[in-house]
Amino acid sequence: MRRLRSAMRLPALAAFLFTAAQLVTGAAAAQPAKPAAGSKSNAVSRGQYLVAIMSCNDCHTPLKMGASGPEPDMTRLLSGHPEGIKLPPPPAPSGPWIWSGVGSNSAFAGPWGITYSANLTPEKNTGLGIWTDAMFVTAMRQGKHMATSRPIQPPMPWQWIGKATDEDLKAIFAYLKSVPPIANHVPVYQEPPTPAGAAKKPAEPAKK
């Protein structure tokens, strides 16, 4: 009798185990697949985090006046100094106050000249659209505009950003390439005026 009862229980147990297996498999299939380590999705998320904590928006997302005072203009996210803001000559430095900035926190004047925060969006004509991650990493490491051109001027802290790992710098660039492109022609850097009596640089020969 006991053997008969055991034999009757086996099919029921097998059916239960089969049903449980189907439920587990179905639940697993319903879960979205996690991105693999090192995937583009992970890089963009990491880059967004780094851009936020490195305060890149402080200068590259211009400020506007809001209900509670100055606030980032998120319609211009990371697009640099607005081309529509035409600035007069900066005030002359006085005493220990040797540099100045505009209210949008996107243009600065000092002993180095006048700098405007760059357009970091992936817009091809006015932003980083034609840059590669190798160019970006080199620019942050060596402090050269477009990795080969003029020195990057203050207040851009490339010396400190350049201490990040290659992986983090590439993640930053991946995030910058993911933001909406904004066409914004940022004014070019202006060198400081030559002091009176100082020798001027010899003119470079015209390129053929």
C-alpha cells in the first residue's frame, strides 16, 4: 500500500517541479537585461555622474535669472557662452581683484585674456561633433584645444580633470556625445593686450 501511494505521488511532484521551473524561467525573461560591464550605457551613466560632480555645468551651462535667483538654463545644457550675449570690454583689474566674470558665469577676463566657456554638446559645427574620444582625452591631459591647438586658458581646470583615468575621461566624452546638440557659436578666445613698450611677436608667414 505504501509503495502504491509513493508511486501516485511521483507524477504530482514532477508536475509541480515542471510548473515551478516554468514560473522561474518566465520571471527571469520578464526582467530587462542588465547592460554588460563596460557597455555604452554604463559609460554614459558614469559620464553623467562625473560631469555633475566635477561641476562642468557651473561654466558650460549658462545661468539665467529664476524666481529664486540665478539658476542653470537647462535649455542651453552644456552649450557654453550664449552667442547672443554681446559683452563690452571687461573692467580694468584693481588691486588684488585681477579677474572678472559675467553674470551668466560663462565668460571670464584676467591676465590671460578673455575666455568663453566652450560648447560641449555634440553639434558638429559649433560643438564637439567632430571630436573623437582620443582627442578629448589628449586635450584634457595636455591642455590643448582640439588636442593640438592653442593652450586651454583659465578658469578651465584641465590640469585636475586630466588626472582622471582614461576610462573616466572616455565616459565623460560618451555622456557629452549623448546630450542634445545645440548650435551655439561661442566667441573665440581673446589674448590679453600687448603692454605699451613691449616687443610684439613677429608676424607668422602666411600659409599657402
